[in-house]
Amino acid sequence: MNWILLGEIGYTLVIVFVCLNIIYNTASTTKTLAYVLVVIFLPVIGIGIHLMFGANYRKNKLYSKKIANDSSLLNSIRKKINIESEKAWDTAEPEVQKHKKLAHFLLNDSDSPLTANNEVKLLLNGENKFPEVIAALKSAKHHIHIEYYIFEDEEIGNEIADILMQKAHEGVQVRFIYDDFGSRSIRKKIVPALLDAGVEALPFFKVYFILLANRVNYRNHRKIIIVDGHTAFTGGINVSDRYINKPHDKSQIYWRDTHVKIVGPGVYYLQYLFICDWNFCSDQQLPITEEYFCTTPSPKGKAMVQIAASGPDSDTPTIMFSLLQTIGLAENEILITTPYFIPGENLLDALNVAAISGVKVKILVPGKSDSAFVDAAARSYYAELLDSGVEIYLYQKGFIHAKTLVSDGQLSIIGTANMDHRSFELNFEVNSMIYDEAISKQLRDAFYDDLKHSVRINTTRWNNRRVYRQLPEKVARLLSPLL
């Protein structure tokens, strides 16, 4: 009996310690309450869930960007571009003038400059992205930097891997960061082949025990390709065959996604992110030379570009804050596409305020995603938004995986971040902010084309659904801070 009593006392002390740790280190009240309840009402298992998914890495950042920050060359380039940013704010087109607060926020929050004279190309779906990527990779003369969440051992993955190996044989510096969880299919075959060919390939935050490792929770969700310091690709499309729609393959699920190609100074911050991530992965300092930062304006470029990036290495949830600022500045129309929609209270309030204020807010989500639990959690937010006048559409043609936003036909956001807690707090993410009417028109047209393959939710019918259908959604919402 004494041993049982001592065990109970010991376990109680552990519970108290864990709960205090959660209260002290978790900023979100909702998330705090969710984890405390899990720890208390799920003996032992609850503590395990918290240790795996609940640690606050932002308080003690996973790694520091100090190595890259200490570069005198990088600092001189940053100073030059920041001066150009100041000029752009005073002389730029209305797209920038209207979003001046957003541009200032990104510069002050994360030193991300506003860059002018970029050539930007919108790439819809894998069948349009990969030919551009392959052509750019084949043209590389000095270096290729690639960072991906999912890189599959499939046809397109092997084709790109072959090009990387060939360029390495030609003397081009090739560096490849892959997420050890998302790209686990390439560990046994493609990665050893790349290493043998002279490609430097490293996992980001290596996972040793998939089911138990806390590191699974902190994923590098970025998709970045940089060629010779002047051309870059980023967006929602991973390296996988499922992103390429084959017109004659009726067995394939249609995959709708969006990527972007940037040529010009806008590549600078993407290169900066890659070098910071590389130095963390490799435990070495990549010598920073001018060849990595060819920030010459594109002769064909007119777009202004800024990069928003955040993760467990950043002081603030930059991407979430940038979205809040964007929504707050909108006057006429907000068009959002996201495959996973768990906005949390801050974004939910911002969208409601915008809609009630007269801004037309339209949100496009999958009719059915690849996660029934996430779908249920997302549906729990719809009623409140619908009541505020937000229009919600369910995509029917296939799976919509794009992460985009168009504001007032002037600002386009194309990136890797979903509109959910995981992207805002746990994953390493990156979004491109493009202040350009031409690109915004293209993305706006693509959005309305997607609506042709979608069904709008009827507010009355939605609110009058049977209680038994709403219950799973409400339960999923309670657990959504843990997703």
C-alpha cells in the first residue's frame, strides 16, 4: 500500500509539474486548456501527447540565424535592398502604397525587404510547374539549392534527381534539404545515389523513431528551389507524380495547386532562408559569396515581391500576422484558397470583421480533403463565418491543395502555409507576397475558374443540419489546437 501511495503521490506531482509547464510556456489560452485537460484526463498517454506535440519551441528557438546574419556581404546586400525598399514605398504603384503597413511589418519583423523589378510567373498545377523547373535546373551554372517537404521516389522525383546528379558531375554546386518525415521514401535509394554523385543532400531535423519522435511535429514544409541566385520557385506543389494531371488518366484524382517562379531581387530572402536552414542541417558554415546573391533586377520584371517566412526558429508567427494585416487592409474583396482550414480565433475574428464591414470574403476549400478529422474541425468554423456573410465553396473536381490569397486585385499571396495552427506555429513555412495587379488578375481569374467546379454552402441549410452531424465537428474543434 505504501508503494501504491508513493506512486500516486509521484504521479500527481508529475501531473502538476507538466500542467504548470503548459501554463507557463503556452501563449494560447485555448491550446493551454486543451493540453491541460488531455494531461489530466488521459493518464500517462496525455503526458506523452504533450511531450510529442505540445512543446513550445518558439520560446527557445530551434536554431539561430546568427551565422547568416554575421555575413558582411549579406548585411551589405540587405542594407542596399532596404534602401531600395524605402524608395519603393514612396514612389511605387498603388499596390504597394495601399499595403505599406504590411511591407513595413515584414521588414521590421523579419528583415524581409520589399524588392522591385521582379519577373513573376504564375504556375498552375504540376504539369505547368515542372517543365519550368526542369528547364531552370538544366541551365544552372554555379549552384542549385533545393528544399522540399515531400520529394517522392517516383517518375518526376527521379527525373529531377537525375538532373541534379548530372549538374553535380558538371561542377555545379548542388545542395538538397529534404524533410525527413515528408520525404522518407527517398532515404534508401535516391539520397544515396545523390550523395554518390556529389550532391550534398541532408535531412532537415532527422527523425529516428517516426511514431515517437517529437521532431515529427516540427516539419520543414517549405518548397524552395533557387538556381544561380537569380531564379527561384516556391508554392504549394511538392515533388510527386500526383501533382501532375494527365488528361487521359481517368483513375487519377485531379490535383489543383499553385506555384510561382520569381526572377530578380525577390530571390534574395529565399536564398537567405535556405542558407540558414543549410547551416543548421549541416552543422557547417556555408561561405557566403556574391554568386549566391545575384540581386540584379530583371529587365522584364515589374512586380514587387516580399517574402514572409516563419517557424519554430522565428520570434513571432510572422505568416499568421501577415495574413491578419492583409485581411485588415482589404477594402473590397478577399479570395482565399486553402486545403486545410482551422483558422483559430484570431483569423476567424479578422474574417468576420472584414465580411461584416462590407468586404466580399470568399473561401475555397476541398469538398473532401485527405484528412476526415481536419475536415470535421474545419466545418466547425463555417456557421459563424456564413452568418457574417462569408461565402464558402467546396471544390468538387478533385483535391485543391493551393495556398493562396488575393486582396482587392492588387496583392497576391502564394506559398506553402495552410490556414491552420500547424502552419502558423509548428511548421517551417514560406509565402511570397506579390504586389502586382497583373499577377493578381491571373490568380483572381484562376480562383473564379475554380469556383465553376465548386459548390457554395447554403447558410440556411448548413445551420439547420441535424445535431448528430454537428457533434463530431464540435468535438474535432475542441481538439483542433492539438492538430
